[in-house]
Amino acid sequence: MSAGRQPAGGRGKLREFSLQLAERLKQASSVEREPLRLAVRIGARGYLLDMAAAAEVLATPQITPVPWTRPWFRGLANVRGRLIGVIDLMHLAGEAPLAADQAQQLLVFGESLRAHAGVLVTRAFGLRNLNDLTPIDATAAGAPPWEAGRWRDLDGETLTELNLGGLVASETFAAIGV
């Protein structure tokens, strides 16, 4: 088995989880009075995403590096016949790049963002209702434009709201070439 590949049984479980999550996302989007967010972990950090901004979460596909691009742009992946630009958000934010064991899944951006891209995530871990979370002070000064706010869950974990629209609109995201 090559590095970064999961055993077939693991892929089946991930596919089943992805299908269940997609169904829950579809059902959740029809319930407008509940402010639900998809919870993901990127490295050691927890993030919340508006579900309308995410198309799907899948096992990280093979990524083909693209020359003359920034190091945070990992390359291109074929996802159901579409070329998706793969972003290492931690590296884009000026931190160390995600290690292979931390880049387990790819969160593909939804069509509404008009960007054929995705963010590497360590794992998706369910849905969170913002009504069940405690808002923390606004995003820290100097935070990147894709961080929209911070919340604390019932377990005391801090979750940062990730604004994928803000990420796509940022000058940093647009400056992919070196």
C-alpha cells in the first residue's frame, strides 16, 4: 500500500460517511431557522463552514503538482471529471504545511463560489448548531479575511468560522503564481 492511501475498507467507510453527510447537509439546508455549520478539523484547529459553500468532503484524491505556483497551492486533483485546485489553508495562512497524515480529506467548494477549488482538511466531524455555541470575541486583529468569527462549543473547544467566499475573494488566494 502506498503512503497516503487508505485500505479499501477505510475508503468504503469514508464513502459511507460522505454520503450520510451529504444527505444530512441536504436536509439541514432545508431547515432555514437552524443556523447549522459543517465542522472540520484542519491540523489541530477546528473550523465551521456554511454548508452552502461546501459541495462535498471526500478522501484526498491524487494531487498533481503544478510548477510555478505558490507552495500552499498543492496542485490539481480530478474530482468526478472536474479539475480542482487543492489549497493547504494552513500554509496559505503562513503556518507550516499540513503533513500527509493531516491532509486526509478534501473539502470541495460549492458551485456558488465559482471557484474550482478545495481545501485540505484533516477530517469533517459533523454539524454544529450556532445556537448551541458561545460566541467569542470577534476575529483577532490581523486575522486572514477568510476567518469570520470564533465560537466555543459545549466541550470548550474553540471553532473558527471559515468564510470560503472571503477566501476566494482575497488577494492572497488570487496570487497563485510565483
